[in-house]
Amino acid sequence: MASHSESIIREPLITGTDITYAKITDDVLAPVENTPTKAWWIGFIISSIAASLWVFAVSWTFWFGIGEWGLNKTVGWAWDITGFVWWVGIGHAGTLISAVLLLFRQNWRNSINRSAEAMTIFAVICAATYIVAHMGRPWMAVYSLPLPNQYGSLWVNFNSPLIWDVFAISTYFSVSLVFWYTGLLPDIATIRDRAKGWRQKIYSTLSFGWTGSVKTWQRFETVSLILAGISTPLVLSVHTIVSMDFATSLEPGWHTTIFPPYFVAGAIFSGFAMVQTLLLVTRKVLGLENYITMFHIESMNKIIILTGSIVGVAYLTEFFIAWYSGVEYEQYAFINRATGPYWWAYWSMMSCNVISPQLFWVKKWRTSIPFSWVLSIVVNIGMWFERFVIIVTSLHRDYIPSSWAMFHPTWVEVSIFIGSIGVFFTLFLLFIRVLPSVAMAEVKLLLKSSSEQAKKKILTDGHQDAEQVQFYKESLEKFDSVEMADYQKV
Amino acid sequence: MSSTKFILGLFDDPDEMMNGIHKLQENSVPIYDVYTPMPIHGIDAKLGIKDSRLGYAAFMFGCTGGTVAFSMLYYMLVHDWPQNIGGKPHFAIPDFVPITFEWTVLFTAFGMVATFFYATHLFPGRTPRVMDLRATNDRFVIAIDAKGNIPHEDITNILKEAGAVEVKHNDRKYVSYE
């Protein structure tokens, strides 16, 4: 209910004075309705160059074959599957924000869900391209589908987690896309009703004829809630199945029952780090400081501490179980991870993922924008190393010592990886240029209840517990978008 | 006879708009529809709109998806071509769980959203039937069919008293057609 005013001790979700419904529309649509800024162009040019590198390197792979990669007969999966798992994991935060936080009625999700979901979709696109690229012969991808064929029909092996993954990733991508687009409809209608000429025609087509009538909204809310309800187990299932690609094998270091929860926690961990990396820049460049506030940043950092700690516990548990199992192959795999030729990858992973998020216990650091940004990148580096350690370090020491090998990436693999980051950022930059990067309709819901100005009005009206008022004022100090001088007299 | 087709009460605050609905209903003025830039809870109850039944549709689509997936797996792995994989049972139900689950979710999502679009007449390229262009931005619009609801001045006064920032007497139903 719009008129519901919440307790004063809760921090505001929209800061700034003189925020109106119209101002929210104007602020959010500024990048869509105006010509792009210089910062956008610089970002776009750099990322599209990187994306072209991706096109080149993937074409090279398709033309000359997987032999152009650094794989050998011992290490058959390396940067490809590392990249795949890394991107899928990054995608998970978007669904967590849009679905799980909706079910938990966390209103702070309203201003970040749109861009996080867009990030999910682009990350899953990058992940899917890795799967097709690592086939070497992309036209063979059709054989992963259970289609009637001239061999019998010979169906796919549904007992294999790799086939489960085909179904999981494709379902995840399409359901996320539907969720995202349905949520976009009211905001596209807003652009449509302000636009003129050909822009109006395009947005009119994209808006599906949205009007915002009572029944439309009522059904929209039902649909959002049910989509959130089914996306929650879906997102957990996706990374569970990704982990089963490894866990159902007999490979020491992979064959562990802890993998599903450990992968899911890691996915959310890296996903939130990527959301931080993107949003800290986006809020500054697009001037969205009043909607994506320090409260949002701090909340995400708290989730990073939580999931980072779960990941840390999982690493230690893996080690303990390897010892406790008494299986010498398993024990060797883990000792080799920490002290073998890939020790540097293992310790990069440990320091980036286990130690660095713990720094966020210090309030000063987790409310510092430059620190949060750097740490979010450190976490993503760490999570890339995690997948590299799991995949390459487990594979490179085979059961037969004569097969032992090292893995050295070629320029093709490195280019595909850098290129996939370019593809991701190109898509994201195009997104913030043509679609509203903040869910306007959902942010407008918060204006009367949870905005700084609404709370200030409660303060000026008086009748509040002095202790609570003091608590509230102190909580505002960390915000970079709040003018503390205004609170001297209130 | 005036040429007014629709009377629109434009509010800049959702609570005042709710008050407007209340006042109109007190005076027995039927409301055609209400257009808002964001979902306002409580209007549907006030206007006597029943709860959406999309949840039931979603459940049925989910059941369909689960059944289709499980039957497909059964047909392919057990009935059509049972393969000997290490002598293990063909009808390995635990292996059927992931794909059955995924398709349950897939069918639920697509079926429910398609039903939503169908029931609400949303599809790409549909001409937007907008009564006021600011209803998707910062105006909460109550629309009243002018036909039969006279005198119009009384309706205008009720809306103004309830806090409408503007009352429009539109000669056309939709303004978005040109």
C-alpha cells in the first residue's frame, strides 16, 4: 500500500529531496531519451573491440578446430568449461535478486533487479556460447537434443548430467528472459508514451499495448509472484546440475557430494560481485545515486560476506573430507591442489574468495565505494580461479603418471575469454542505452513509504522516539547521496 | 448533447486517487477503469474485481510440463530403445527428476505468461489504448464513461473535491491512436 509508512529506524531506499514520480521517470529515462555520454561511448568502443576479438577467435576455432586450443589428452577441459561455469555462476545473482528477494519481500531489490536480471541474461548468453564453442563443430549441437533421427531413432542419454545441463541452461535462459521482459512492459510503455515519431512506433511494438489498467496490474503481480516462486528452485537446480557435470564423475577432486550447495553459494557470491562491479559504475555514470544508494551497496556486500563464508567453509570441508575418506587418490588430488605445480592458482583462489570478503566485516570498508568496487573484481578473479583449480588441477594429474601433463592456454583461448567479457559489456551497455536500467514502476512504489523525504517528513512532524531518531540519523551518515546538513535542525 | 466520451480524473497521489474512487462510489458513479503507473493494492478489491485465476492456470501448465517430460523420458529410455548401460535399470527414476523438474518450470512459466498476455490482450504490435499519456508516468487516472453518467459537472466536482489535479472531458476514448 502506497500510504503505508514504515518504522523510522529503517534506512531509506530512495534518497534526495524533491523526488516525485515524474522525477523518477526523468532520472531513469535520461540515458534512454538523450544522446549517449562520452563515458558510454568510450565503454562501448572498448567493449565492442573486445567483442570483435571474440568473433575472430571463435571463428578461428570453428575454422581450424579445437586443436588451436591448449588442450591435450590429459587436460580435456580447461578455459572453456572454466569460462562456462564462471558465466553461469555470474548469472545467478540476477535471479536471486529478482526472485528470491521478491519472495522475502526485500524492497531494496526494486531498484537493482532490472539491471541484475539483464546481467543474468547476458551472462547466460556468454556461458552458452562457450558450450557451443567447445564443441568445435557447432553444428553438432543439435545432437544434444532428443530429436527423431535416422539412427533408430537413437535418443540422447538422459542419464547423463551433461544432457540435464542442456535442459537446465535452456530453461533457465528462457524463463529468465520471460521474467525480465514481462517486468519491462510497464516501463517500455512509459518510454512509449513520452516518445515521438519512429521511437514511439518501436517502443509501442515492444510495449505489447500495455495500458496499466487495474486488471493488467493485478495479473502482472500474480505473474511476477509465481515466476519468482518457480525461478527460485530453478536457479538452485541450474547450478546444482552444473556441479553434477563434475560430481557424478569418478575423478578425484570432482567426485564429492558437497558440490551442489558449494557451487550454488559460489555462484551467488560471484554474481553479486559482478552486480557490484557493474552497478557502482552505472549509478555514477547514469546519475542514479538516489536510487541505488549506499544501503543497496552495503546490503550486497553483506551477501558477499555470507556467500563468501559459505564458499570458504566448503573449501575446508572438501579438504577435511578428502583426508577423512581415507581414499588416497582423493587425498593426493587435494594436496596437489595446494602444493603441486598449480599451487599459485589454488592460493589465488583461497586469498580472493576466502580472505578478501572477510574484509567486509569492517563497516568503513564495506561502505566505501572504491574499496567495494576493487574487492568485487578480486572476488570475480577468485571465482574464475576456483573453477580453473577444480577443472585443470584435478585433471592434470591422471591415474597414470605417464599421462601427467600441464595445461598452457593459447592466444585463441585467451582471446575467447577476453572477448566474452567484451560481448557481455557490449550487451549491457546497449541495454542501458535503450531500456530503463531501473524498474521505474517498482521504485515508484517505494516513494511514499521508504524514501528519505518521506522519513524526513515523519521526523519534522515529531512524535518519534528520540533514541530511534538518533539511530536513524547515524545510519544516514554512510550515504554518499544524503545531505547531512539538512538534519542539523530536525 | 455534449461530445464528451470519457471523463478522466487525474491524481498525482495514489491515496487521493483511492479517495476519489471512494467518493465516486459513494455517489454511485460507475468507474470504467483506473490507470496507474505502478500497481496500487486495494483498487481491485474496491472495484469488485475478482482475484486473478492465473495461479490455477500456472498449476495446470506445471502439471502438463511434468507429465510431458516424464512421459517423454519413459518413452525414449524405457519403451522405444532401452539401452544397456552397464547393466543398470532402464527405468531409473532418479535420473528422470532433473529434466522433469526443468520442464515443469518451463511449461509453467511460458504457459502462465502466454495466458496472461492472451487474457490481457497483450502482444507485440498491439495498438496501445491509452486514455492519458501520463498514466504511465506520474498520473493516477480514474476513467468514467460519460455516456449515461450525467450531469458531467457533478462528476467533475466530485473528482476535484477528492483531490484531482486535473479533470479532462475527452471527446475520444483513446488518445494514442494517431
